Amino acid sequence: MRRKDYKKSKSKVRRRLLKILLFLLLILGCLVGYIIFQYNEGRQAGESAVKSEKVKEPEDFNGAVVNELGKVNILLLGVDAREDDEPARTDTIMVAQYDPQANTAKLVSFMRDTYVEIPGYRNYKINTAYFLGGAELLRSTLKQNFDIDIHYYALVDFKGFEAAVDALAPDGVEIDVQKRMSEKIGVVIEPGLQQLNGKELLGYARFRADSEGDFGRVARQQEVLNAIKEEVLSVTGITKLPRVVGTVQPYIETNLGNTEVLGLMSDILLKKPDDIETLRIPVDESFYDASYSHAGSVLEIDFEQNQLAIQEFLGN
């Protein structure tokens, strides 16, 4: 091939590669634009729904700095909104970890009756930490008792959970219900394969009026999050996710900024992590029942055994 023809051929290849690159950038730009647009649309809808309610500002939270591995640990708290700023104890305490490099999602659930040392106070049930000092005291309690580094927190109002489920799955989330449930959950759920709406799914996750008690509830909470994850990563769910996140945002108290939320959302949409791995604390054969006059019935646990289980699970 003559030198002149070689230069022409090389120039054509460069132009073709440039066109491909520009096309890919255009697609990426459209995707980011779509995510931002849908997120803002959902957020406006959510803010409109709660405009008559008092929106809580994020509290001071001394989260750890994300390390070079890029793993993000988020403290997830579920609470029932109280009137007149009455303090609440958390109904759900979880630590969710997302690892963008390994593309894994993990979830550690803490039994709310776990008896722990609360910094600055005497020993109480772990959910009392939020009652006494909010998310920051609960973060420091988890650090002191289990050596977990928490980077962010998200406190979800039960109304927000219901709104998110109904926006994501208007026809309901499929759950194989094992028994009839009704006591203290505000709904009646019949056994069998059911499509549960937001209120029903919340009731299913909160139910504890059986022989399994809090152990069964924690297992159902983990089951519910995996079911929601499947909805999110479905073809229709992926297109709805930005709007869903925007819709639920006004119901969430968090120190995650819009940039972090959109970044995590983009990672999830593009990478689609596999099943959420779960761990319950305390682990089996590491606890016993006890009772104290100031705390009631509690779970006394082997901290060394549970710390090791968490370290092996999260890989921090």
C-alpha cells in the first residue's frame, strides 16, 4: 500500500472511531439527563404530597470517609413518624453495603433487642440509641460495639416506604405469604402468593405477633428488600427508579447529597448487582435471653463472635 493510501485509510479509521465515541457519549448524556429529569419529577411529586408536613433537616452525622476500596456503608433506619416531635425508637436497623468494584450489595440486620453499650449512657437495647441521640449516637454505638465504619445514614418514614413501593410496583410486589397476618400492622394479609401494595408490604415486614417474634420479622425485612431489588432491576423498574427515588426523597432524612444519590443510582442501573447477601446480628448460637429492670427483655450476645462475623461478611 502506498504511503498516501495508508494515511487515507488511517484517517478514515480515526473518523469512524470518533463517530462511535461521540455516539456513546450522546447515549451516556441522554441516560444521565433522563435520570436527573425523572428524579426531579419524582421529587416534586413527593414534596407536593408532604407539603403540609414538617420536613426534617439532616442531623449532624460524623460518618467515616469512604476508603480507597470504594465500599460504601449506609445506616438504614425505619421509623414510624411521631407527632409533636416525640422521639421514636427505630423499628428497623440495618447497614447496607454497596461495593462498586465487586458489584455486590450486602445487608446486615441488627435485632432491635440486642443489649449493647451506648456511649455516654448505660447499657440498653440497641434501638434505644436512636431514641436517646438520633442517628449519630446509633452510628457511634455500632462503631463501639461492632467496629463498623458508617459513611452515610438514611432514615425512612414508613409513609415514604409505602410511597416508594406504590410508585415502583403499582400492581404490587409478589410475596409468598406463609401465614395469615393482621395483629398490630393495620392490614390483613392472607396466606399464599400475594401481590402486596405499599401498606401491605410494610405490614408484612413489620409483623412479629407469632412464635418467631423479632427473628421472623428480620427475616421478612430482608426478604422484602430482595423482592424490591428484583422489582428495581426489572426492565420496567429500571426506567422507574429515578422517579421512585425522587418521590421518596421528601420522606427520607439523610446526609446523602443529590450528587451521591444520583451516583449510586447510576451505578445500580448500569451494573445491576446480583442478589443482596444478608446477615443477621446476633448470629446463631451467639446469644441468650436476659431481662433487666431498666431495659426489659433483651438479647445478651457474644460480641467477639458477632464482630468477627461482620468483618468476614463485609470485608472491611
